[in-house]
Amino acid sequence: MSNINTHNIKAKSHILSLLGDELIGSDSLAIFELVKNAYDADAQEVIIEFIDLNQNSQQIIIEDDGHGMTNQVIQDVWLTIGTDFKRGKNRKESKKFKRVSFGNKGVGRLAVHKLAKKITLETQAEGEMFSNRLTIDWVQLIASKEYIQDLEVNVETVADQLFNKGKGTRIILDKLTTKYWTKKALKDLVRKIDNIKNPFSPNPHFKIIIKSNDHHQEWINEVTDSNEILKDSLYQFNFEIMPSNNNLKDFAKFSWKYTFNPPIQTKIAKNAIENTNTQFHIGELYKDIEGEKKYNRFLRNKDLSKIGVIKGKFYVFNQSSVLLKMNFGGQINAVKQFIKDNSGVKIFRDNIRVYNYGEQYDDWLGLDLDKIQRTGDHFGKKVTVGAIELNLKSSNDGLIEKTNREGFIDNTQFNKFQLLIKEVFNVFEREASIDKDSIEAYLEQTRPIKKVGFGETIKELEDKIKDKNLEKELKPLLIRVDKDYTEMRDIMVNSGMTGLNLGVAFHEVDREIRFINADLNSKNVDIEEVKDKVRNLIQILESLSPILRQNKSTLSSAKKVIEIAKKRNNNRFSFHNIIFSSPVLTDENDDFKFKVPTNLLISAISNLIDNAIYWTRTQFDLCQNSDEQYKPAIYIGTDLHTFEGPCIIIADNGLGFTSEPEYLTQPFKTKKEGGMGLGLYFADLVMNMIGGKLLFPDNSDLDIPQIYNGACIALVFPK
């Protein structure tokens, strides 16, 4: 016969020290917890005062004018660890300002242990005649009893009026854990405290005042006001994402405004683009989360469930001293320091900060990683200042803060939210792309090179050499550059070296061409220096050209390559229910022959088919919520008469092109979520290599069925 004994679970008093030290990661987060308590108490003003810093008598005092606490609330709530006073069924809006409480773990008050070994709490509840005071010396309290349930704290009733407004809470911190405050440490803390509230959308009913009783006030005053600098940032982007109605299947609304704000001295035109209440094309963003059959390429109301309305602002700087001096004069160093201190994308709920998003060590959107992978195409975290705004009531059940206040729990809602904000940032980058080229051209005093092969660029250099009477010295070298570059391009295309290798190669060559162009634009040309740079360019070309066997040209025909491309994609046509039509294969269109690297041409056509599948599927998703009966369709035919040579026409009934052709054929330029931006670029390279062209004709100018009113591309072959 067995005996069953019942035992109580006990906690040692030392756990208070562990919770205080380990639960909260920094001094700023500890103060943040106290400020949030003041917010929950309907405070309009929180004063954080540093007293006698770096002296034996140093203190930090946090005082608010909220509704205060009664003796009973102190006992049942403040002195009860893990209370559910602010969560679950007890979570409610505050009486005066209807604020939804931030505190919901019941452990925030332990944060003060991170800051100080001794705490004095003074509080007066609204409508009460007397105040209450308690003092805790953490070391003495923990040593007084072995188990936490045996610890005792004396609460004193004070007859004096301790608060001018007859209500509020004051926390006095003594025996500070930081014994000596450097200028940097204090300014960092002040900056982080100041960032608790949203600087972009200030709350008129909640103010944080930071001050000192001695000369340290001068250090506090040095923390710069952000809005004055942000308004002169080079690129700006504001957005709002919200449900369109209560139907979860309907599309959500996406509104945004992009602003390009170059200094007037550059004489570069300003730019402003606005898009209001449109569907948000997110591509395959949620494919891995929702599965192949359920995801939609447009954001739906259900995707915002337990997240709610999302607003945001991005400000991006160019740290070139030339540009900064134009906007900020002699304050360049101060502005650079501001950018360094404030860079990152922060998150705010009801205008109160969610840590640690946007801190110097945090890159939750992976902006720097993107920049490393494709230099020049992305804005890095170090030049981006941003804020994402959420509604606490709408998002609290989905975006759940960790107990240590260092971010959201990694759940489905957070994954969707993170991916969505990253895609918004991608939209911003795409809109800014052309303006970035303009700034780059201004700084390098040469226009951006748009086409690979550099035929036009080499011709421009030849013209400048002729104007400078330098043909004898430089023309032979330029001929060598053009020959070597063309050979490198052909080898890389033939070997399938697309992606990063191709991008790196073209970036290196592009850079050297710019330097040469800039030298030739100067009044006094140093011929020897130019020669050195051209020779350096030749060395780069030779080092980047791997010794690979080229894809040999073979005799083939339009019908043959279209038939092979169709076979390669038949399974995809079937999976996506795409109607494929090719009058060449049924002998309704004339066939024509050519001698080209056939495998490359088939790969180029397959890339274009891949784009067509993507955008027709996108159009299908868009039509799901309407009465329109849409069936995705792709057409590949021939045209022997419209262009300078015979051509293959590829058309679809998808969304069509929304950007200029010159933009679309540049590497890494894409409107597809997650796309590399190399499909059209590769096809253009192949056609350029065989002496042909890739064109974007108007569908209505061609003899093709009117139903194919989306994208249309012509691959024109030499006669």
C-alpha cells in the first residue's frame, strides 16, 4: 500500500533578485516599465529626474499624475507578483483616456531592482485624503526571510498632501546600481527614454519630461529633436494598411505616399507619388505560411486579423557630406550622429514603444543583410529612421510581447506582420530606385549606365576623347575594353552565371566606367591617370572572364524552340490552370529559322513564361472577389513583318507592365515579391548577344487576339 503526501511549492526569497536582474535587460527597459504603469494609470505627465548624479546621494525619481493607488491596491496588486489585475477578463480601458493597459504580466514593478537596491514608493489615489508610502531595501528584504511568502513590507499612511494635484505616484530610487554616469551613458539613457513615446505622432495627453537638478541638464539638452532633421531626409515614405470592411475574404486597403527631397542646389527635380486605397499585391509572401492552395497574391482582410490597422513612416538619408552640407550647413557631424543614434525601424503601440525593435543592435527587417547581398539596390539600416504604428486593442491578442519586454512572441501573426512590413519597405525601395540613380549620377558627375554591353557608354567616351583630342592615346584601349566586356558577358550568359556573380561583375565594370567618365568630364584631363584607369578596367574584365566553353550556335526555328519551352512548362500550365496558345505550333503562324545558341534562347523564353505565369496568377487572385470570370492565358506566336526582323511574340492577359522598359531590363529590378529581377535582364542579354532586340510593343499594334491585353514582349531576330 502506497502513501500519497501533498507538499506546497515554495520559492526562495532570492528569486526576487533573479527576476529583477534577469527579467529586464537594461536600465532603459526598467524605466520603460515604470513609464508604462504611469500610462496605464491615465497619467498626462511623467517626470523623470536625475538627482545629484555621480555623488553618494544620487537618485532617480519617476513621478506621474495618474490616478494613484489605494492601500488595498498596493497590497493586492503592487505587492502581488504575477497578478492578473491588467490581463484577461480584468483588462479594461482606463476611465479618463480610454487607454488599454500595457502591463499584463504582473512583474513590471520588479524592474526597479535593475536600477537601484532601494526603492521608496509614494502614492495618493484620486479622491483619497491620505497618501501611502512604502520603502524596500532589496538586500535587507531578501535576507530577512528564507521564503518569498514570508516577506513583509510596511505600508505607511501619510496625512500630508504629497502631490500637488491630489493624486499620482512617485518612485524614488536610491543606491543606484550604476555608480558613475558618463556623458555617453546618460545621453543614451535619455535618448531611449525619449524614444518611449512616438516622435512622429505625439500624444497630446501624455508627456514625458526628463530633467536633472545640476549641470547634467546640459547633457540632457544635447539630445537632438528628431523632427527637425527628419523633414530634410532625402527619401520619405508614409503608408497605411487597413481592412476594407468586415468581410475577411475581401482585399485590404493599402495607401502610401513617396517623396523625394533632393537639396535645391543639386537642381535635381523633386518627386512625389501617392497611391490611395488600392489592393496590396504581396505575391507569394504568405505561401509558406498558408500553403500552396490557400494563399492569395493580394493582401486580404483576414491577413490583418489580430494585427489591425498598420501605419508607418520611413526616412532615409544619404550620408554624403556634399548632400548633408547643402541641407544642414555646418551641422554635418551633429546630423551624422543623429542618424547613427536613431537609425532603425521602431514599433509603437498606441504611441508607446515596443522594445527592442529599432535599437542599434536590432535589424528585425534584415535591411543590412539585403544591402550586403545586393549593394546599391537597397537602403541599409544605418541610413534608415522608421516607425511602425499599431493599435494596442486590435493587435494585443495576436502580437504578444515577451515577458522580458524584448520583442513579440514568434507566432503566425508576428511572422505575417514582419513579412508585410518588409514588403512595404520593398515598395518604398522600388519607388525610390530612379531617384537613387539620379543622386548617384549627381555625386559621380555622370549619368547611370542603363544597358549592359556598354555600347552607348563606350560611344559616349569615344566622343569625349575626340573632343579632347585624345583619340591616338585612348581609342585602342577602349576598343579592347569593349571587346573584353562583350566576351565576358557572352561567357557568363552561356555558363549560366546569373545572380550574384553576374551582378558583382557588372558592378565592378560599371564603377570603373564611371570613374573614367568623371575624369574626362574634368577641365584638365590627366591622360596618364585615364590610361591607368582604362588598363585597370581591362584587368578587371580579364579576371572576371572565366575560361568556360561557350554554348555553340545551332540551326533551329521558332517552332522548335517554342515547342521545347512549352514541354518544359506543361506541368506548370496544368497546375495553374493556364490556357496556353501558340499558333506557330498549329501552323497558323509562319515559322522562321535562325542560327543561335538554342539552349540560351529556350532559357530566355522560359524566363518570360515564368513571368507570365506569375502575373496571370496574380490577376486571377485579384478577380477572385469579383463577378468577373477570369481564366489565365499565355500566347506565343510569330510576326515576320512588323519589326526590323522576324520575331517571337509572348503575350498574356495578366496585370501588364507598370514600369518603363528601360527600368525592367536592368539587373535586380523587379515588381515581384521575392524576385531576383534577372528574368527580363537575362532575356535582353541573350537577344543582345545574338544581334537581336527585346522590345515591349503595344498589344493593340499587333495581330494577336484582343484577350491578351497584359504584358507583351517581342524577341526580334536579325534578318
